[in-house]
Amino acid sequence: MSNIEKIWIKARAGDPVTINWGKKIVAFLEKKITQIYVDPILAYTVKKPVLPENSLDTIDLAIIIGGDGTLLRTIQRSRARLPPILGFTAESLGFFFDHRVEDYKKILTNILEGNYKLCNIALGEFRLHKEEGIFLNEVSIWAIPGKIIEFDLLVDGIHFYHGRSDGIILSTAAGSTGHALSYGSPIILNWEKPLIEIYPVGALSPMIRPLITFNNKIQVKLERWPSHLVVDGQRSYNLEVGCSIEISPSERKLKIVYVKNKCLPSTEKLRLRLSDKGFSFIP
């Protein structure tokens, strides 16, 4: 990332707290940067030029205030055609966001002075009929209520499994801390590797075990019962019997900007994730 001249700012929609932080960040940057743009929602309260998520080709740095859900929505709306992203957490867990919004002044000062690092997070991609898409966390296939799915799983054309289950989660390395983790999948620490973790949910046979693939092409063929495909919890598709979904690592990367030694510790983020941010507990 070269000199930062154009910055785009997005705050979590419908959240007065994050929108107020967005206003503060805009006011702080106005003294240092002349070209500041905002997303359409923030534009209701900040009088700056508007750019939607799918029009950020000329932006040098995107600032997102919120949590992982805000990032996932941005990725789906932009098809992951995004500039480097600086994320601030605001009253939520952002596994991909390394900084608390309360520290925005010192973080932005460091970044504008060139004191930052870049993390290139591997994304995944899928193909369903003529539809193609990208994902950060996972794509998952789920049975309709009261049914199971019956499927064939192929890896690089090799037929690995014929099985029945409640569903299948196919996650990236970064996504291993998301939906798949809730079902017991392992955590993958290196998010830059082109990995896909395959986790059959509620498989009827104990022979159908999770797999971790490296830079492989995966195909799931549905044999019985209609089902549905969910992409990063943001988009869904109805799946007919006999259809096939192709999943693989993407050549596209998500670039995350952070200031070293000023990040939230990974162990702290993991503790919050495993404890459901305190919402789950034994009374």
C-alpha cells in the first residue's frame, strides 16, 4: 500500500454508536486527508461524497467500524473487490478486526505515517450452475426442515464420500473460527493458506469424517431431497436434487491492515469467541 490519499469509511448500519464513531473518525481525518468518502448509510449523517461497496476501485484504504458481520456484508456486496481494510470493533467481536474503535486516533496516526502491516487472508469461491461467488468464512449446505441431505463429495475428481447428514460446512482457514467451530471443527491458525475445511454436520455414519484440503477443487453433488446453500450468512440459494456445487480457494485475497503491538491479542479474541462474548454461561 503506497501513499494513502483516498479513504472510504463504513459504519455498521442501524447502529447509532458505530455511526457516531464514524463521524468522529471523519472529523479526525479531515485535518490530514482531503479525499474522504463514505458508504450510503453513513452519508445520512456525514456530508461527504458517497461510494457504495462495489465502487471502491480507486480507494487506497477502507475503514470499517463494527464487527465481522459488517465485514461479511461488505465482501458479499463488493464481490471482495476491495482495497486494504482497517477494521475497528465497536461493542462486538471482530475476529478480523485488530483494533478497538476507542484507539482510532493513535491507530490512524500510525497508519498515515506508514507504521502498519498487511495480512493477506485467503478467500474461497463457489460455482452453482452459472452463478459464481466469493466467501470469507464459509459456504454451507443445509437440508430442508425434517429431512437430511444425501451427497457425493469429490476432491480433485476423486470420489471421497457418499454420505447422509444434516448439512455440510465448507470453510476457509479464516472461517474455521466461525460457524464450523460451533460444531466442533479444529481452528486453523494460518489464514493466508489456500485451505478448505470440510465438516459434515450430523453425519449418520462415523466413517464420514472432516477433511482439510490444500489448494484442491471440491465438488458436492446432491442426490436426494432439495436443500439450500448459504454463503457467509448473507446470501442463500435453493438447491434442487441432482445439482452440483464447486468450491475451491480463490486467487483473490482480503488485505487487512493492522498496527503491530497495538492489536487485540489473538488469545483474547479466541476467549471471547469460545465464551460467546459472555452470552453463554453456566449459572
